[in-house]
Amino acid sequence: MIARFLQRRQRRNPCHPADLQAPPSLVRLDGAAKEVIETGRTRLVTAALLFALCFVVLAARLVDLTFIRNDTEPRVARAATLVAKVDQFPVVDRAAIVDRNGTLLATSLRTASLYADPRKVLNAREAAAKLVRVLPELAQADITERLSSDRSFVWIRRNLTPRQQQQVITLGIPGLYFHGEQRRVYPQGALTVHAVGFTDVDNNGLAGIEGFFNERLRDPARAHEPLTLSLDLSVQHAVRDELLRSIAAHNAIGAAGIVLDARNGEVLAMVSLPDFEPGQVGEASKDQRFNRNTLGVYEMGSTFKTFAAAMALEKGLVNMKGGYDATHPIRIAGFTISDDHPKKRWLSLPEIYMYSSNIAAAKMAVDVGPAGQRAFMQKLGFLGKPAIELPEIGGPLYPRRWNTIETMTIAFGHGISVSPLQLASAVGAMVNGGFLVQPTLIRRDPLAPLPADRVISERTSRQMRQLMRLVVEQGTGKKAEAPGYLVGGKTGTAEKVGAGGYKRKSLLTSFVAAFPMHAPRYVVVAMLDEPKGTKETHGFATAGWTAAPIVGRLVTRIAPILGVPPVHETPEVRSAIAIPGFNAPAEPGRPQPTAQERKLASF
Amino acid sequence: MSRSLTFFAVALTAAVSWGLYHLAYEVQRLEDELIDYNRALLRDREAMQVLAAEWSYLTRPEALQERALRHLDMRPLLPVQIARIEHIPFAETLAPAGAVLSSGDIPLPRPRPRPLPFAATREAAYPNSQAAPRAGTPLPSSPVAPAPPFLQSAAPVPALAAARSAP
């Protein structure tokens, strides 16, 4: 085709020899001349074909590039790709931690670190003088020295704030550069430090949630999705505020407080004092870093009578009208078990609990027996580590030999050490209808099934609620009353173990409570370490005077935050939380047992 | 024909080159724009993170409490101050000092105006208005305001009026 085209062009060309010479019909080329023309034509055709082939190849390549794209090739130019997916790329590579309402507890911020290339700094003295004006915490002499060194890299200051960075840029000093870094920031400071934890300089979680969920928080695929805790910052603050107030009032060396949702095990507040600023971990003492709620295990004292009573009720060994004789102290194996508030008579179960009788609690536990008590404690999770999302978890301390004497002391909370968190979750099971729910620091999905085991019956749970309410209405915990919120609870005063036995003067007082008692929703634990008596408490440092008031004030403060309405005590509510003969009128037609009958019943 | 084809080819080449040239530069410009936008986006997201941290810091419960104690005359909420919505009486069970009328012709049952503590005139009640409030206008809910004449003159339904004035 091309040959014919060329032929035609040749013919049309006015400079073609054919036009100058005679018309083609008259001239016939023969021999050598014809041969030369034929050769030229062949060469032209060959060259044209070659060019055509090249163009076809180019066209094919163009089609290939534009329409038939290879998947391995980038779809867009590289520079565009890097930033085009910015939506999927988080700005930082460690996920934020937020509380249940979305308040930021921990976040990573991009910061700029200032460094210098001293060889490019023109006037080290002047530059240092200017820098110190913007960053007053730097020492001018030190910076001058650094900027006049021979090296090509010196740090001036790490982690500038954006404002400081802008100020340094405005100075316009040549030879200063910024290196982008990431820094973990805890806007809430010490408030949530034991729960949230902290990271090292390389942003590796070392403690708390930061430590436990280090992998999850570092996971690039989930870095843009914050980790939601179950904590409620307002409640957390209220707990910390009240504990701080009590520490100051009673000159205590430490305190711990927990607010737990009794229905689903969510920890709404967890405060351990003394605490520290997470930004200044290095300066924090060991005591400040110690999480008393999960790592610390303590002999809880009388709060354990809750479990002795529940155990006896559950086994049917005693009912609300039954009781034990607490006239004489128990002497066993060289020990004497006596009462702090001795009544020296037969006590019914509500009285035993209300007056916190060690003697009767010990007798109750002995009736259950060591094996039964051990099994019950096991069921309540006191013999294992609680499974909460923190690396700092203390295992309980309990006797390896569990005989009658251990059974007696454990009944009133001595000889077994558990963490406040374990106590809170076990008390949750006592009041919530009998289910032990695994405590958690992560907000639960309301639709997910709840990991819960039944530990006591619904009936026993109701009776425990009544007993706990009685303690606040008439017993040792009157100061925990928060009008309208039907608080129920139990005091616990334990002597701390020192060198050579228990120390009478250093106490560990606690109050474990739940509210509102007709339908318990929240468990509150408050614990004070070595509180001292004051004039207001008439010199007493026991739980009823030191720990119970914390709970009373706290419940009044947090109930509106948690959306618990104040309860008007209608007859129905009253009958749900009151015990006939104590804080409710005695049932008609059923006379109370006389003292003589009670004595007989104790044998 | 050969000539026109040549011209056509040259023109086409020129047009295509011109188009390609512009396309290439347009793409480059758009890509630069995209990068600029993405950079701005990144910068803004970083700024948002900083602001979120700052907000969280400035609204620490501790700081809010301190400020509230210093500047506000407020005390912690007491249980007696909390009421359920169903405990709040409906507006109609309270004596309505002013009534809203949809039509001036329908006499609305309403309580007798309370005896006035002083000799109030209509002009005293509405010092700035010459015209009487018209039907359909909510009247000021001050107890001293007497009912406008068109309501006073309307005969109330006896049974309802008796029921209303009973308490």
C-alpha cells in the first residue's frame, strides 16, 4: 500500500523526472536504469515498513499503558499516592485512650525537636542569646558552647510545643532544624495514672492500660480508633477528691477507691493515692507508683463478715431470725477471738452483722467448715488473681493450711489478703442477685454476653442487701448514709501487720458499699491506710469514723452523675430493704424470741 | 487530496501536541493541588489532635471544680433538689394568669382573677401599649395583670367555673 502511495506521489510531483522528460507512455526504461529505480523503490518501501512497525509498537505500548494497566504498577504518581491515602493513615502511630464519655485520657502528639548543625550557625553567642529568650529553661552558656562545637549535630531541646516551634522559626537563626517526633501526652495528669499507666520515651507502654494493650495501641491498622475505657472521668475525679480530703483530714499515708458497676463489672473509677504525674514517672516514688487497688493485697477485716454471713445463709445454716451466742470470747490454740463492740449475749444474724461480732462470725464459719469456706472463697475469686486488663495485679495471700483456726480468722477478714478490686467484685456478686461478674476497665459492649457465674442464690442476695442496709441505718456504718440513695455497706477495720504481729495503732480502714440498695447498681469501696483519729471523730480511727463518711459524701456526689435518681421510700421499697424487727415493724402474730429462748437456740 | 491530508495531519499533530502539553501540565497542577490539600489536611488533623488534648487538659474536672468554687455561687446537688418529671404539676392545674385563645368567641374556663394587692389599672399593667392584647396573644403571666375585658365579659361555663374555683 505504501509502495503504491509513494508511486502515486512520485507521479504527482511536478519535479519528478517523468514530468520533465517525455510522457511515460513514450519512454520505457529498460535494463540498468529500470533496475536502479526498482532498487530505490524497494529500499524506500523497506524503510517505510520499518518506521511503520516502530509506530505500531509505540501505539501498542500506548494502548497497553493507558488501557491495559498492570496491577503491580502504581495507579497514580508516587508523590500523590503517599498523601492521597491520608485518611487511612493516622497522624500518629499510637492510638488514643478515652474514657467512657470520650474524654481524652492519653494521646500522641507530633512534636518538633530542635537540633542544630553548629557548622552552619554563623554567630553562636547571638543565636544562644536569642534562643534563651524563647526557651527560658535553657542555660545560655550551655547552648553557646553546644553551638560552637565542631560536630554537625547537637540537640538543643526535645519536644517543643507548636508555639515554641513557631517562635524559634520566627527567630530565623540559620543552622537550626526540627526533627519530627511523637510524644505521649496525658491531659488528665495524675487523675487516671494508675489505670491508664504511662509509656517510655520510645512510646512503649510500661504500666496500666498502656502496658497491657501495648500491641493493640501500636497496631497501625487500629491507630485511628481510640481505646474506650469503662472509667467515667467525673466519677473518677469525685473519688479522688473525696479520698484526698480524707487523707488530709485523717493524716493517712494512702487511700484507694473503686466504683464498680455491679451489673456488668465495669470499673467506673479506680483511684490509688498517693499518685503522680505520668509525665514525671522518673521522679515518682515506689509508693506513688504502687496501685493499691489491684497490686496491693490487704487483710480487709470485718468486710469479710459479709461473705461469712452469705455463706451461712446460702448453706441454710442460719436464717435472718437465727443467730449465735457471742457472750464469751473464743479461746483456741493460744489465741483469743473477742468482739470490738461486745454485747455479751446471744446475737441474731442481723445483730451479728450490724455490731460486727467476730465471735459469732467465727462460729458461723466453723459450722460451714474449712472445706466449705475454702470452696466459697474460691468461687468468689479470692484465691486467684483477678482478670483485669492491667499488668499490675497482686495475687491473694491465704493460708496453705486451712483448718479450724484459719476458718475462724478468715470469717472476720484476717489471715487472707485480697486486693480492693477483688473485694469490690465479690461484693457486687453479693448484692446484684448472686452473679460474680468479671471486672473490666474496658467499656463493655451492651449486646455481648456477660461472663458471669452464679455464686449465691437470688434469695441470699436479697438478704445480704437487707443486712448491708441495716449496717448503714443502725450499725457501724451510719456515717455512710446518703439520704435518698439507700446506701448499704459494711465497715472493716484491720490492724496492719508489722514486725512481730499486728500493730494496734496502724489501721487499714475500709468501707464497702452498694447503692441504691433496693436495686443495687454500683459498688463503692473506700480504703484508708493508717488514718489517725481527729477531734471530729472523738479520736477514733476506725472504719465507721474514717472510711464510711467518704462513701456517704461520695454517693451523694456521684449518684446524679451516674443517673441514679433519689428514691422515695415507699412501703414497697421499704419492705425490699428492711428486716422485720430491726428497721421494719415486726411481723404481726409472730412474737420475737425471748432472751431465754435465744440462749437455748444457741446451743 | 495528498495536500489536504498533509495539512490535516500537521494540524492534528499540532492540536494533539497542544492538548497533550496542556493535559500534562493540568495533571501536574492538579497533583500539586492534591498534595497541597493533603498537606493541609494533615496539618489540620494534627492541629485537631493538639486542640483535643488542650481541650481535655483545660476541662479537667479538677480545674473546673476549682473555677466553679471560685466564681460560681453553687453547691453540690442535694437529693431533695432532684425531682422526676412526673412530679411536676401540669401547667393547667396551676392557676393560669394568662390564657392563650385560639378564637375570641370561645369562652375559656379560667379561675377568677385574684384580688389585686393594689388598685391596678389596665394602663398600669400595660404601660406601653394602647391597644388591648388581641386574642391569640399570650398575656403576661404576672398575677397582678387583670384579665382583659373580653375575657371578663365572657360568661364562663358554670360547671367548669365551679370546679375551677373550688380549690
